[in-house]
Amino acid sequence: MAKAVADTTSGSNQGGFTLDDTPISGFSTMHDSGTGGSPSLGNFPLFPYASCPGDDIDRCDFPKKARAPRHGQFNASSVVARPGYFEVTLNSGIQAAMTTTMHAALFRFTFPGTGGNGSYPLILQDLTDLSDSRQDNGTISVDPTTGRITGSGRFQSSFSQGQYVSYFCTDFSGSQILDNGIFVNSRATTDVKNLTISRSINGYPLPGGAFVRFSSASPVLARVGLSFISSEQACSNAEAEIPDYDFAGIEQTASDAWRQKLSPITISQGGVDDDFVINFYSGIYRTMVNPQNYTGENPDFNTGEPYFDSFYCLWDSFRSQIPFLTITDPDAVAQMIRSLIDTYRYEGWLPDCRMTFSKGYTQGGSNADVVLADGFLKGIKAGIDWDTGYEAVVKDAEVEPFDWSSEGRGGLDSWKGLGYIPVQDLDVKGFGTMTRSISRTLEYSYNDYVISKFAELRNNTGDMEKYLRSSENWKSLYKSDQTSKFATGQDTGFVGFFQPKYLNATWGYQDPLWCSNIDTAGTVCSLQNTGQETFESSIWEYGFFVPHNQGDLITIYGGPDQFVRRLNFLHDENITYIGNEPAFLTVFQYHYAGRPGLSAKRSHFYIPRYFDTTPEGLPGNDDSGAMGSFVAFSMMGLFPNPGQNVYLITPPYFESVNITHPQTGKTAVIRNVNFDPTYQAIYIQSATLNGEPYTKNWIDHSFFTEGKELVLTLGRNESTWGTGVEDLPPSIGEYTGFNRTSSRRKLRSVGTRYTPSFGQGMRFV
């Protein structure tokens, strides 16, 4: 819950801190990470001054708009960041270091010896947050004797219509208190110790808060307790978790906890550059930041079940982030699933997006269905009421909520009666943004497929057959004669794309390249009511989102050769954007056409070009660990098809990777033979599983739970390994046309060691 860091004024400060030359506005204790859009949390930041000019408190800058540009500058070289610890030195000479426990943070402010123009350091605490969303009646009090600051504020939940109330309790240690008081806007007083403040009427919260001034420049420790229940609980949390202000001890405990979380995966580096190792483990680390464990801090319902928040959003995280945690932290995933099911009991629906106790907006399908089904088929148990879980996913498929913009699915009458979601649907049962008819149809199809697998494993044959049938509804929107042209009018040369369809079964039209990475027309592609029929992605890219029936998809695209050609075009022409989750699986879908070598080649193209260890080393925001999980899975050499017991095999980026399952204690090993740290040999020539020849280009989850060993012999050219029809991953539809497949053709070698231009000018043939 506590994630302390400096907050900058950057437009990319969704996680609080950035290294883009923007100044620091404060140091706050709660953050989400990589959420995109409006930032969340960042409540009640602290800000230190070595002194106020002339020791006049009214000459200190209290509002963050004033203090950040004047006093928040810092040198990036002063930043120290590692799991459990953050440190930065302001240009004023103040060093700020911080570490955390579960519900509290401990800050250490070290001041310059002279104190500048005066000698009395001041620390303020502000009733604000990262997105300036505070509503009316923020409150703050400071104890005149102890300097304890307590307070609360009501804030807007990010990416939702809801609000939440947060509470804090701040105590100080290390230097004698000189005086304290409150501030409003740019003026402060020591005569008043309590403040209730409105938002004001100008669209920006009126600045207000409290401050404590100290009698010497000795280092000051500030302990900030957090709660969503009360200030009293915030104080109790802080006192219980940080009783003696032992900064080194708290930091060590935090570091040890992170080391334990990261410990299931170890590697043999094999001569690979250290940056690749850092990139790999940073990706693993980021998978664990969200969702957040708020158990015991839920003000709405407290049933004794775990409560997790900050699902930003399941549309992003079902694909690889939560599946990664299923391997490395299955106990946490069990708690998350229990929380989702408990939220269903309280709200009546599984959430697709949830933040600070509010219903977030649904982006596509009911993707909690995939999370639950994936956990069930991979053996996640640990206290989960799977009967209620199954009831919840079936309700998503069968009952339309009144407000399907924030839960469940919309257009279910059309879905059941027509076999697709129509453009300009007539929906009188529920209401939401009437867009995304193509992407919703495709996602609902997959949601129904995972429900069918859920039902099959529960021996419910009737439901299994029912939802398996409706999982084929994606075919209703395939228009076999639809062409695609660039904005210049040049034909792409491909025919057959998904298209919107009206209630009367006549076709609508959406340019297949709208909402793609090369769409420069200003097309609206998100949740606006003027949006298109695909969400944050083009028809070109959504054209591959049939994760359960790649066999039939390959057939309608003209067979494996044409499927590979189309997939190449998607990537080679920059139509897809690897910084958005729909791109993830397309990197590895060559496996389904019998070309696993091309998946390896694509992976090695994207990782060095778009993911590295620099501050700009992510393509966009991290989407709460989604990007991190893409990196981690790709470099580990196994990529999931979520909701299925399938991991697609590519060579790890290291000589070997060991994954110890936290529950069984058994260690799975992926080992490369003929490993080349310059990545010229990235093609699997042959493989063994537990010492026996293995030709399938995928494995299942038992690889991890039973601790199997996969040995991959590598070479510089694509081989016949994993190319046979019997080697391909499962598909509802039959694989056809492989008698003339190109999977046995050889490729040019990748070339030399990675450079900034790696892959430029190359075509995937």
C-alpha cells in the first residue's frame, strides 16, 4: 500500500517520479505505477525547506505550483533507486531518502549545515494529490506540542466516476520542534492548528495544509501512516509498523521482502551484457507493483476476504502480467482472485477496472473472466470459492448490467440473437458507450471460450458446449472481400478483414488502418462516444485476436504462408505499436503457423529497440506492469496465451533460466545449448524435455509446478523444429494447408550483435 517516492510536475508522472528535467513538487507515500491517463494517488506530499528567508514563514513557498519550479530542481545523478529505497538531493542541498512498510513510510530529510539565510528547517504537508483532484472539506490538524499532523481528503478516483477518502498521520523525530501551524494558499500562521478547506470555485483546489519548523538543521525523520478508514487507523498502522524510527532496519526489511519476491527466478548470464539482466529483473519487479493489497483498509465492505485494488485495468493485465504472477507468486494471485470474487458479491459484477474502491471503465470484454479461468485451469486454489467464481463469469455472459460502461457486457440481446455486437446497436436493457462493436465481439468471443474451458474442467458439459459455440461469434464480422489501403491510396495487397455490421446484417465500414500506429488522421480510438469500432487498436491488429482458434483464422487468411505474410506486414509496416497490449501476442503468433523461429526473431527485434534500462526505455507507460511482464516473459523464453494452458517456446535471452515454483518448491530449467550472447544464434534446432526429444513448440503449466527441464539446442538459421501440425498449440479449428507450409524454409541469419539499428531494413520472410 505504501510506495514512497518523489513527485515531479511531469505530464508523465502517473507513478510520481520522472527523469525528464521536471522539478519535484513533493514527496508522497501512495502511488500506482504506469497507469496512463490521469495520475492517481500521490496524496498528502511532504516538502522540506532548509529555512524560510529571514526565518519568516510567509517567505516560504507553500503552494506546489510555486515551490516546485523554485525549489524542486535536482540533478539526476543524485538519484538512488532500488527496491525498498529511494533517494534524491535537491539543488538546495536537502537530501531526501525514503523507505516503506505495508501501511507507512519513513522519510529522512538531511539539511545543509548552515540552513541558508536562516537556521530553522521547515517541513510542510499538503492537502493535495498528483492530479489535483481534492474535493471540498479537506481537513488537517497539527498538535502544538508533538507536531503530529493528521488529516484527510476526498479525491477523485482515476479512470472512473467514483471518489475516495484517504487519511494520514505524520510524526517527526530527530530534531526539536520550534513551532508549527497551518497554511492556506501562500500564507501561513502558527496561531491556528486546525483547518478545513474547500476546493474553491476556480477549478483548482485551494492550496492548504500544515507545517512543522525545527530548531536545528539536524536530520529529521518523518513517519507517515496511511489508511482509508480513519486518521486513528493511520496512526495505529504507523506505530505498529515503524515503532522506533529505525530507518536502516526498515530499509533492510523492505529490501529483504523484495529480494524474496524476486528470488524464484535465477539466470546463468552466459556473457550477456549487464543491461539485459537489469532489463529482465526490472520487468519482473514491475509486474509486482500493481494491483495493490488494501486488505483491512476497505471502507465499503470488510468480509474477512483479501481486498486488492488498483486493477488498471484487467484489459491490460490479463494478457501477461497476472499470468506471470501465476508462476512467480501464485499465493498473491489466489488472493487477487478471492478479492475479485468478493467484489462480485458486494457490487454484483466482476470488475474489469477498479481503483480506490471505485468502478473503473470497461475497455472491451469482461476480462476478469480470463483471469479467473486462467487461475482455475492452472490449479490456483488457496481458499478460493470457485463455485461463486464460476457463477460470476456466467453472469457476465448472461446478464446485462444497467451500466455496462463499468462492469459486465453490453448488447447481450444482440450477442445472443445475432451472434455479434452490431454497430449502432439497439440496447434498451443497459447503457454504455455505443462503440467498439468489433473489438467487443472479438473479446466477448474469447471471454466465452475461457468460460467454456472453465465449465469443461467443472464437468459441466452443457455450459461447455454452449459457450464453445458462442466463442465462434467472431466469424460473424469477417468480411472476406474487404480491402485495405494506405492513406496515400496505395493498396496493401491484403483482402479479408473484420468489419462492423448493423442490426439488419448489412455491413458498415471502418478503414482497417484507423487506430493503427500509422493512422495520422486524428481518429478517435478510445472510450469517447465518437470512437471507432475497435478500442485502442486497428482492425489490422484485432484481426489476429482469436487466441482460441488460430487454426480457422489461418485458414480464412489463406493458409500458413499468407498468415505469416500478413503478420509480417503488421509488424514491418509499423501498423502495430508494441507499447499497447494487443500487440503482445502478435509477436509470438508465428508459432501457430509453424514458424516459431520468426517469433524468436520478432522478440529479439522489439526488446532491444523499445525496452531498455534508460529513463526512456519503455514504449509509453508501463500499464501497471503489463510492459514489464512482456519483457520478463519474452526474455525468459516462454510467452502465455492467457486463459489456456499454453506457453509458447522461444530461446531465453540468457544461457539458462531457473524458475522455482513457490508452492511446490520444484525448479523448472530452460537451458540453451550453443548459446551465443551476441544473439546471432536464436533459432531452436532441437529440444528435449526431461531428457526426451520434444518437438512441440509450446509447453503447459506443469513445466513450472513439476520442475521440468527444457533444453534447447540453438543455431543461426530457422529449422524444422516445432513446425509440424502435431507440434502446434491447441486450436478449436483444424490446422489446414500445412502440406505446402513455408515453415521448413530457411531464413537469413539475424546478423551481428545488437546495435541501435538492429532489424532496420530487414524483412521477415
